[in-house]
Amino acid sequence: MSVPEPLPTSQSVRLGVVLAMVGGALDAYTFVSLHGVFANAQTGNVVLLGIETAHGQWEQAWRHVPPILAFIAGVVAAETLKRPRLAGVVRWPPVAALVLEIVVLAGVGLLPATAPDTLVVVLISFTASVQITAFRKLVDTAYNSTMTTGNLRTATQSAYEALVDGDREAARRAGQFTAVILAFLAGALGGAALTVAVGVRAVWAAAAVLTCGLALFVHDERMARRRTAAAARTDTRR
């Protein structure tokens, strides 16, 4: 009898909740500390770049270019960690992505209050991009840990299918995505409160939560490997 493949920790609901909490916290952090700026999603930056360019507001338009480029750089960095050439060095690409996020956020917290807002936005955009690219699936469904619009759609659609069609899988999916959405909200609430209370150093709280997520990842992966090995040994003895 073959041993079933365990669910990758990178797709687990527990880690998804942790990452969503960080996503909400970072959005609140940049909005409060940078006076209404969101760094996680680039839709607003692209729209404003187009509007301000159309009006000939070149200086204002240019402000939206660095975070867009930082977001692209984050995607490239996360994808590079998965390349076969790095397999001997980067054993677990998701772990490397988490470590990279933690280091960048810790660095943001060390910046002086006089640091340019653009620098902070660029670093947060890079971090969000790495997270989005490295963690794209919740169990068996695509999701986003730094934005909640798509997750809200999936949760609502799944809840509808569960109620109308009696679909148990849809009910499971609705519950999982609801947990992620609530975690995002909790992160936004905590991030906003901490930013008001302690200022730019509040970003360290997000780094601390990611550190907990890293510990969770390593623990779960080790336990999964032990269970798989034990099941394989039991199977060979039969």
C-alpha cells in the first residue's frame, strides 16, 4: 500500500493564517506610518501612475515606479529560490523566503524616522511580493496572503455552493478562507494599533509573527517527514 503524500506545510491553513495576519499588519503599517499608502498591492500604484502621467504630473507619477519595480524584484527573488541550481543550497525554498522577509522587515524597523518614505514602501513592496510568490495555495486552492479581495470572493462562492448544493468540500474551503480573512483583519487591527503606539518599530511585530511562522514550518515539515518514514517502514514490514 502506497503512503499518501502529506500536505506541504507551505499550503497549510495554519501557515496561511499566520501569513495573512502579517499581510494585514503590513498594509495597516504602511497606511498609518506613510499617510495613506498601501504597499502590498500594486493595482493602486499602476492606476495612479497612469492618471498622473496622463495629467503631466511627472514628479508625482514617478513616486509609483519604485514600489512597482520592487514588487517585480520580489517575484524574481522568490522564483530564483526555487531554481534547481540552488537546490543544493536552498533545501526548502519557502523557508528561505520567510527568512528573507524577516531580515528585510527587521531592517525596516532599524531605519531612522527621517528615512525617505519611498525607501520604506520599496522594502515593504519587495517583502509582500516575495510572500505572494512563495505562498500561493491554501490546501488545494489559490489564495493571496497579502490582499483579501480574491480570498473574500472564494469564501463567499464556497459558502454559496455549500448552502445551495450541500457541497462538503465547498464548506471546508469556505471555513478555511474565512479563517484567513479574519486573520488578515486581526493583523490590520494589531498593526494599526502598534504603529500608532510605537511608530516605525511596529514592523518588528510582523517580523516576530513571521518568525513564529518559520518555526511552525520547520516543526511541521520535520513531523511530516517522520510520519511518512514511519508509515513507510510499517508498510514494508507487512
